[in-house]
Amino acid sequence: MAMNEEELTAILLPYQAEYVWDQSPVILYEKSRRIGLSWGEAAASVLDAAASKAAGGMDCWYIGYNKDMAEEFIRDCANWAKSFNEVCGDVSEEIYADEGKDILTYVIRFASGFRITALSSRPSNLRGKQGRVIIDEAAFHDNLDELIKAAFALLIWGGKVRIISTHDGEENPFNLLIKECRAGTKPYKVYRTTFREALSQGLYKRICAMKGTDYSQELEDEWANGIYDFYGDGAAEELDVIPSAGGGVYINRLLVERCQHPDSKVIRLEKPDDFVTNPERTRIIDKWLADTLKPLIDAMPGQRTVFGQDFGRSGDLTVLWPMQQQSPTKYHTPFLVELRNIPFDCQEQIVFYLLDNLPLFFHGKFDSRGNGQSIAEKAMQRYGPSRIDCVMLSRPWYNQFFPKYKAALEGQFITVPESEDVVADHRRVILEKGQPKMDDGRDKGSDGKWRHGDTAVAGVLANAATLEEGEPAAGATVNKNKQSIKNQPSRLQGRTRPGGLFKRITGYLKN
């Protein structure tokens, strides 16, 4: 190697080095975000894959929960291989059949004959494999128990299993396995590193060295405080490695990310406090509607559209979420709108413009708690009670419709924007005493402002609107496409949904 063991240990931080050189058959690692453990694992995987069979070399199978994780891990492995001066082939892409779908995998092949492969998280992908298995962010994988069982089968032939994750609630299978290990009922090695511990071992100093910037304790403290501010009330779990109480997150990151679509946009509008007294505010909003929303609406096809709204005035966001039916079972989000600090009359102006112009607007559900009741009621008067539902959000309502929303995400029946804010909002839906609810915490969004699960509420309302039956009442507003319901394909006619969507609904109820 161009780099020896001593040099590699000097590059790694102490907690990374201890993990990399540990040859235990099974290691579980509960960790903070942003501490570079997956980067250290990439080094360990290269060492195993580059070694000869006589020296203990083996194939490595990396399992993240999305494509971006796979790409990043393979890129890190390739960089380590170059640093070690190991002979390896170029990164290649192969297609593996996965229950009728093509799953893209990324592979690095080494002169040793072994390879590093990033796979999807289906347990069956590990059948017949041998070598080192890495399950990254394990707490966020579907069917983790079965995935771990499949990974442990590789131990029979001398393999290794590495299960790495931040926490996702006390009752998550990852945390339950950690508890069993600490109680001595499972014989696996357990590591734990918090964000503060990583800092004390030189994390920020290493970041400064890699970026070529000066280090000071003052700058480190400022950076660390910014990270804690970003995670808000979630910092205890995300950074301090303390699993959240109760049943944990109800809608995890993986479910939302799998439904993200590159053509789905987030449109934001924010105004200063004095905008409420600006005599030109209506004209300003009209121009914003014409310049920003109209082109997006004009680009929407003439398909049935539903709508959900979560209301906020100054402290929270208002989120307007339209969805369009693409098939009997699937709805697409062309865009969603986030309004911050927008006066009541301007919000009404925006909502009415949107519903007046959405193609084949069918049904909308409005958050009618508190101040939101006024706009919801006016919308119901304008469009009729058959098309507008004023929802008093409550635990019983959430208990009825969040399971159906979760099932839609699990089945990828809906699309959502590619937005970290949307992901964070949905992680604010927690399970308490067996029932889903919105927790009381807040997160600092990508704009540096606080948010409180706003898109999750709008999303569950919009999805609930997709489950409505029938058709708009006679005299309903006709959209820009000049198409009436009577001129649409027969799948929009009648008082009941077609068989495919009926199956979707019954699927929700089973879950």
C-alpha cells in the first residue's frame, strides 16, 4: 500500500480508527449524525475487499436506504482505494432484478478478485452472498429484522456484519437490538459516539484542515451551536444519541425520500410584518400569482386535482398542497406552496386563485383549527360543501387518516418534493400509545426559520382528499382547460371509485 496502518490511523479520528481496526464478527454502532463514520467504514471496506483471500479479503455489501447514500459510499471507497494505491477497476453500474423492478447497483472491482457493491435494502438481495455486510442508517430501513437475519447468515462462512445508525425512537428494532446487547442477551460489540464526543476527539479540527481554514475554539463552538440549532428539539436523538420517547417517528425518512420526484417543486412566499398595512399588497400578490403560480398551473395536465391546506399566520407556515391523479392508484404533487407571515386577506386571495385555476379541481380539505377556520369556511361557501371539507384536526382524525397516508407513502402512490424540510416535517409525526400524532417540537428549516411539521399536515389532508368519491357538483368552477367533468374519461364518472383505487383504499385500511 502507498499508505501504511500507522498513516491511516493518523488520518482517522480516534473513534473512526478504533472501529476500522476492530475485527469483531458483528458490530452495532449508535451514533450522531455528521461525524463521518460512514467515511471510516468506506476505508474498512476497501481494506477487506483489496486484501487477498489468504489475508482475509472478502466481498463487501453496502446497504443504505436510498440511491444518494449508495453513490456517496462508493465514491468514498473509490477515493480510499486511490489513497491506498490499490488496483481497482472503474466504478461500474449493474442492473439486478428485484421483483420485476430494475434496481441500480454500484460496484467497485479490485485486483484481489473481490468487490464492493451497494445494494438496495431488500433482504433477499443478500441470499447466496458471502463477505462483509454494512447496513447504514439501519433504523430507517423497512423490515430491518428480516434484513438483519439475512445479513447474519453471512457469518456462517466467516463474514462480518456492521449495523450503523442514528436512532429513530425507543421501540425501533435497531434500539431494541442495542438494548439486548447491553443487557448481555446478545453477544455483539456495541459502539456509541455522540456529536460532542466526536468534537472532543477533533472532528471540527479535521474539518478545518480538510477545508484549509483556520481553527479556533470560538469557531468550533459557533459551528457546533449552529448544528444544534438546525436540529432543534430533535438534537437529543440526532446528535446526543438519545432515542426519542414513545413509539418514535411514525413516518421515517426512507418513506418520504422514496416518494420524492424531481419535477415536484416547493414555492415559498414570505413578507415582512409591515406588509399587512401595505395598501398595495393585493396588487403585489396578484403579480406574484401571475409570475409564479400561473406558469406552474398552466403546465399541469387536465387531470383530476385535489388539495390540502395546513394554516399558519405568523408563528407557523401555511402550506397549500395540490395533487393530481395520474392513474387510478397514483397521485403526483406538481408543487406545494409555503406561505410565511402572509396576511389573512392575501392568503384568501392566493387560495381562491389556486382553486379557481387548478385543472379539474375535485375536492379540498382545510385545516379549520383556530384562525384557519375563517378561510376554510369561506372556501366551503365559495365551492360548496361537496368539494370543501373543513377539518377540525384531532387525535381521532389523525388516527383515521395518518395510517392511510403512511400506506400511500409505503406504496409510493404519491409523489413529494425533493426537500429536506419536507422530510423533517414528516418526522414530526410520532407514535404515542399506539396512535399517530404531531409532536410539539420544531425544526429550523433550510431558510433558517422555525417550522412545525407543516407539510406533513398538509400532506395528510391532501391524501385524505384523494379518497373522496363521486364528482364535483353541477356548476363547479371550470378550469383553464375549459373541460367539464362530463367530457372526461369514464374513470371520473359515477359515485364510486374504479376497482384499482378501491384496492388501494382497502390496502390502507388493512394497515
